[in-house]
Amino acid sequence: MSAIPVVDQEACIGCEACTQICPEVFRMEEEEHGDHSHGKSTVYNPTGASRAKIEQAMDACPAACIYWQD
Ligand code: SF4
């Protein structure tokens, strides 16, 4: 079993970089905070793209909140 990518949603700033680079793996989810709704990335298909492409998304993440989990 290989590692799968995980998003630390506490740290995610919702910039959408990962979803643009790797839409096969990441997608944005709306999170409600009272009257302020803020998008967070989530991994919906951990095996949807090559490891290299997922690593591109990790490298592009300004919050460095995507990591591998065994
Ligand atoms: S690139 Fe990082 S900060 Fe931006 S949406 Fe994806 S996980 Fe969140």
C-alpha cells in the first residue's frame, strides 16, 4: 500500500492551487463560518493522479499543508 495525499484543513488557506494543478485528486469544499464561507481543499480521490503530479501540487501549496500519509 503506497502513501496517499492528505490536506491539513486547519492550515489550508483555500487558494485553490492544488485543485488547479491536480483536479483529479483535490477539490474545494465550502465551509460555513457564520456569515463567512471559506473554501478548503480536500482529497476526494487519492489515487487519481501520479505521485509526481501530486507532488507538484504539494510544492505549489503556499501553506505547505498537503502531505503524504502511509
Ligand atoms: S494549495 Fe494548499 S492552501 Fe491552497 S487550496 Fe490546496 S491545500 Fe489549500
